[in-house]
Amino acid sequence: MHKFRSHTCGQLRKEHVGQQARISGWIHSVRDHGGIIFIDLRDHYGITQVVVDPKRDFYQSLEKWRVETVVCFTGSIVARTETTINPKLPTGEIEMVAEQMEVLGEAEQIPFQINQEEQTPENMRLKYRFLDLRREKIHKNIMLRSKVISEMRRKMTDLGFLEYQTPILTSSSPEGARDYLVPSRIHPGKFYALPQAPQQFKQLLMVAGFDRYFQIAPCFRDVTPGPTAHPANSTSSIWK
């Protein structure tokens, strides 16, 4: 068994009942039901419910744990009763009865809740972006983007297209927004511009005879809205 896990927190199913397993992740939530502690443990792949019996020697240390503490549990996988099955979770038919526990990273008080879709001020979200990225909605958005781009690349390649990478540092070109500028280290007082579109480089490739070109290109446009602009037009609205 690996030092940190034998399974992910989204992997265990009913066919694993009776087996020993080890999982690691963030404490998503803690519930006390008459002395027995129920912990939802979360990682990139999902959530598994862990049950901690009061007889365990590490039970008392639960009092000082905070959500988002990173913990490794080893224990037995048991089936939930019909009345306690959680149909909202892929792992909702099972739970782990903890036999061993190791704290891998203790969390401090977090500035906003990860397990709730509360309205957190944007400046707070950006300051603690590493926490914001753990929220379910943001996490799913980023994974969806990766899957969409991967599928686009696969389809374009199947059609005979090739992807070429165009430069990021270039000269300024007239577009519909302001450029982002990068000062040159070699030429003091001069600047590169970040491309607002790969248009000119794409045309160079076409003139040079490259057929069936595609690119999923990063574009940089300074379109920060004014006080009357709609928030949807702001670059900072990405990944909301």
C-alpha cells in the first residue's frame, strides 16, 4: 500500500466492501452524531465519508482540526445502510471506518468556506486563489475547459490539421483594445506587446505554405471595464 493512498476519494465503490484502503485529502466537512464523527474527505477526484469511532486513540485530536486540514486515513470499507446511502455521491453507497490517521498538513482558519457556494468578495477570492480553486464550481469549470480543448485538438488532428505555436512577445498592432506591454531588458526604454490575436502570425504561416493550421491561442487584451461597464465584459470574470 502506498504511503499516502491506495485509492482516491472518488474511487471506492460497493465492490470494495470488506477491503482495507488508504485515502488522503482535505477535510471537507465534519459532523458529530452522538459521539461518532463523520468526516467528508475530499481530493481532486471526489469525496468519501470517513467514520471515526470514539474508541480510537486519535479521536480526541479531532477537536482541534479545522476544515481543509490534509489528513490520511487507513481503514476498512463498509456498506452503508439503505437509509444512509447518499445518491448525490458516486461513493455514496460506502464509507470508511477509520483505523489509523495521520495529519499531513494542519490548516489555519480559512477566510471563506470551501464547501458552500457563498458570495465571497472577488478581491478576497483572488487574494486566496489557491482556496478559491478548491471550490466545486471553479474546479469543475477548469476540468471542463481542459476536456473541451482536448476534444477540439483531437478532432482537428483527425481532420488533418496541425497545431502551430505563435510568438507571445511581439510588436504592437492595431486592435480593439489596449496592449499589455512588457519592458525589454536588452533595449532600455523599448517594450514588447503581448498579442491581442495571432492574426499576423497566422497569415505568415499561410503565405509560407502551411496548410490546415489551427491554434488555441492565448490573447491579451486590456479591456478592464470602467465604473459603468457590465461585469461580464471584465477579464477578471473568467472562471467565475
